[in-house]
Amino acid sequence: MNWTLWLKGLAAVVIGGAASGAASALSAGQLNQNTAITAAIGALSTMLAYLVKSPLDAPAATTDANPVAGASNVA
């Protein structure tokens, strides 16, 4: 896995989320603490969405031979 590329993608997502949050708050004509909060929420939500869809492999819970996640051998 290319960690540099993954971190660049994460940074781009955070900056884009903050910019879109700030732009939506500023389009209403406000520039105050709520604008900063809106930008932070935008950055956080896009970062979390990126992490949900990121290509990082989740650690395996077990080492059984069943390749299907969540599948069980119990009938």
C-alpha cells in the first residue's frame, strides 16, 4: 500500500470538507464562530466518509480458513 498517496488523499478530503463547510456558511452571509464550527463539521464528516471507504485492510478477527467475512461454519 502506498501510504504517501493515502495520506495525500486524506488531506485533500479534509481540506475539501472544510472549504465546502466554510463556503456554505459564508453563502448565508455569516462570518462568526458558527462558520468555523460548520467548516470543522464538514472536514470531520468528509474525513470519516473517506476512512469508511479507504483501502486500508481491516485486521482479521480470526485466522480460520473461511474467506467470507462474517460467515460461519455452524449450520
